[in-house]
Amino acid sequence: MPRGSGGASNVGSSGGNPSFRGAEQSLHIMRQVKSYFNVGMDHVLEVAADMAEYGLGKGEEAQTQKLRKMMLSYVQMERDIDIFMNAAGDVMGEECEEEGGLQRMLQEQVRDMSKGQRDADLKKHEKYTELEQKIWDSQNPDVAPSSLVISSPVMEEDVEMTQEQVNTRCPYTGQEMVDPVRNVICKHAYDKTGITHYVTKRGKKAVCPVAGCKNSKPIVVKDLEDHKEMRRYIQSKKKRHQPSASGTGRSQTRMNFSLEMVKMSMSVTCDTDNSG
């Protein structure tokens, strides 16, 4: 069987070979450890989200660097585990009568698959890029995400995107949005209660109430989606005006948890490698 063919599909054909059984056990442990990595990555992102929400990013370079290191540790361990699992899957499809031969084949396969892997590529991982965006948001609390600055159909290109330029008022009710939804057609945001009343009242004449909107399609409920980004922005804006120590404490608790997750994951990974 050719190597490098994503041999995870071969797992389970071990028969009575004790070497195969050992490899299957290692793969099972690796899958569990990989799930821990995903949980850890999410906790790191939650810490960064808290920092952005409470405006804690400015002057916290040590904190943000710690987050970056933790995320890179998770991404690197995930990559190492993926290489090991793919290599093990390929080797389990091979036949070898020589004692210790499968283990040597596995080591060679891991080395071959590891060639060309660059540390710089770790920063291209989707979770790491998401972290960098959240860190940027925490360090620039008064700059709105570009995806939210769409409420006005006419805007000067050279104007800086600031908090005041994000319209958090429903274009139909004129009130601050509480439960924001987004029109999937034109991307404009409305308060759910207000726009639902508008659609019920106007029926097929209920077009987007934003002045100058080129979307002439009548609004229907199925074209409205929960606007999570706007909701987070509104909540973040409120919390920045009402700072709370609880945000700092929760962020630190999550960070401590993530640190313990990294230590535990590294320990389990090392134990698994040594048991091979």
C-alpha cells in the first residue's frame, strides 16, 4: 500500500498482532488528546473575547503574548498528532515480520511527513488568525469591525471606522437594537421585534427601511438571521461604559485553565510517545 494515503481508514484491521493493538491504543489516546486541544483553543479565544469585551487589551502586551504562545502550543501539538495518526494509519496497512520493524517504519513515516513543516505555517491556522483578530479588537476598542460599518449606503472611503459610525439603532423603530438580526440579502441590521412587526404590518410591501438601500426584495422572516457580531458589539459598547472587575477575573480564570490544559496535553502526548 502506498504511504501518505491518509491511512486512518486502515485502522481497525489489526487482527491479533500485539503491535497493531498497541498502535490502535495510541491512536485512541491521540484522538482524545486532540479533542482537549480544541477545548483549549476555544478557551484561549474566550479569554481574548473577554479582553475585547471589557476593553482590557491596551497595555496588556504580556497577557496577549501569553495567549499567542498558548495558541501556538495547541496548534503545534495538533499538527504533531495529525502527523502521527496519519503515519500510524499508513504503517498499520504494512506487513513486517521483523521484530520492532513496524515501530521503525512508523518513526520513518513520521520523519518523512514532518519534512517541510514550518513553524511559520502555524500562524496560518484558522484559530490563530481568529485569536489575532480578537487581540486587535481588544487593543482597539473604539474601532468597529469593518463588517459592521455598512448601515449607511453612502460613506467616504477615507473616514476612519469609529464606534460612532456603527448604527446600533434599528432603521425602522429608531431605537437602540436589543435583539439584532441581519437581512441576508442586503446585510442591513434591524431589531428583531421591530422588523417583525414591520413585516407583519406591511406584508409584501415591507422592503428594507434603510434609506438608499438598493435591495427591492420584500423582507421575509426566513431572510433574517441572528446578527451575532452586532450583538457582541452592542454588549461590548455597554460594558466599556460600565467597567467591571468581573471581566478581568473571568479572563484570568480562563487563562489559568488553558495553561493547565496545555501542561496536561503535553504530558499526555509525551507519555504516549514514550509508550510507543
